Amino acid sequence: MRVSVLASGSTGNTSLIETGQHKILMDAGLSGKKIKTLLGEVGVDINDIDMAFLSHDHSDHSKGLGVLMRRYPRIAAFANSGTWEYLSESHKIGQIPVQQMNIIEPGQTKTFGDLDVTAFATSHDAAEPQYYVFSSAGKRMAFLTDTGYVSQKVKAVIEDADAYMMEFNYDDMMLRNGPYSWSLKQRILSDVGHLSNDDAGQALLDVVSNKTKHIFLAHRSQHNNTAKLAYDAAKQILVNGDANLPSDVKIMLTDPDEPTNLEQI
């Protein structure tokens, strides 16, 4: 399995997962044209994408999905029934080709040849948010952003993975002292908001193992965080703390405009 976080941040999110049989998008929160460009930067033709998994309806995760489905009919798109219902009724992503819509509900695991996908519910102010663990050839990668907290139930699903993409959205002091309105700050800090650097690090501390070789720090706020603060928090908690991680673990920053390398998981 190979993975690149193509773009991650408040302006748009999408990632690529490759197995021997599939090329998959995790979220599609940028324009179809931008997603095509980002895929090209890691050497992948958008015409080879055959699956897409959607976490929730917010535009920074969903806005390009409708265009991609209409333009590339081979893409089978997956979300839960609550997310599809909201997107269909709201027309946020335009007309959705019904024949390309597929349902995977929280708690379900589905198998697609050499790929197993497990969906799990998260806590966010969207219609029915969920994220996924992708498994192939004995390797597991867990994706988790856009959640106000990480429950014990979620930790049980994502523990002992080979790789993680985890939300490091904000630095607590930057958010509290920053320019946002108090109501928006409360929303971000709430149980249906986002994870701080410290919260994300502590959640990872509970689930990583000596199998974990890749950790992508994702969905970083451009107003309430910096790359250095996110990286330093992760390193302090996970590397300098007592996490059971291998010495060659890679902790990688992600970017809203530039893809990461295509990493072998």
C-alpha cells in the first residue's frame, strides 16, 4: 500500500491510497482540476482512480466529489447514508450520479479485492461524519481528522496501525488568543469541533505501536497553528515521551497546496 496526502488544511483535503488493484481518493475537498494536478505531481493519472471515500459533507472535504463522479464514471464513491442524504438534498456538490453512489455505514467493514475498508463514526458538526481504516497486504492505515475528541471506541478501531493521518488542527493558546470570534472558538474547542496538537498527540500515544512507521500531521489551521508547533507537539509527546514507536518512525507535515511523497506503508 502506498499513500500520499495530496492536500490537507482548512482550504481543502484529499489523499491518495494505492493498492495492487485500486487507486483511491480519501475525500475530495478541492476542485476537480486541482485534484487532477495534485495526482499528476505524484505520478498518478486521474483516469486510474476507481474509488473515493468521503468522510463528511463539509465543503473542504466534499466539494470536488460531484464533479469527479460526473466526469469520471468509473469512480465508485462511498459514504454513509446520512451524508449521501444531506448532499443529495442540499445539492452542495451538484447532481450526484446515483449509479456511482455506494453506502458504507459506521461500524461496517467492506472488502474490495485486495482492500478492506472499515468505517467508524467521529464527533463533528456535520450530517453524519465518519472516517476509515484502509487495510491491504497486511498493512493498515487509519485516517482521522475533523473530530472534537477521540473516544475509546474509536481508539479500539484505529490502534496498532502501520500508519496514521491525524488531525493536528490548532495550538490551544494561538486559538484562544487569535482573531476568531468567541463563538467560533467555542465551536472549534467543543466535542464536535477539532483536535488540538496536544489532544491529537495524546490520542496517538494511546494507539501507536512498534509497527507504526508513518504519522502524517494533518488539517493544520492556517490561523491557529504553525508547522513547527504541530511537529514539536507530536515529537514531544510521541518521541520524547513513552510511545512504543520504532526508532525509524517518520513524522511528516502535510500542506494545503503540496502533496507529500508517495510513501510505501
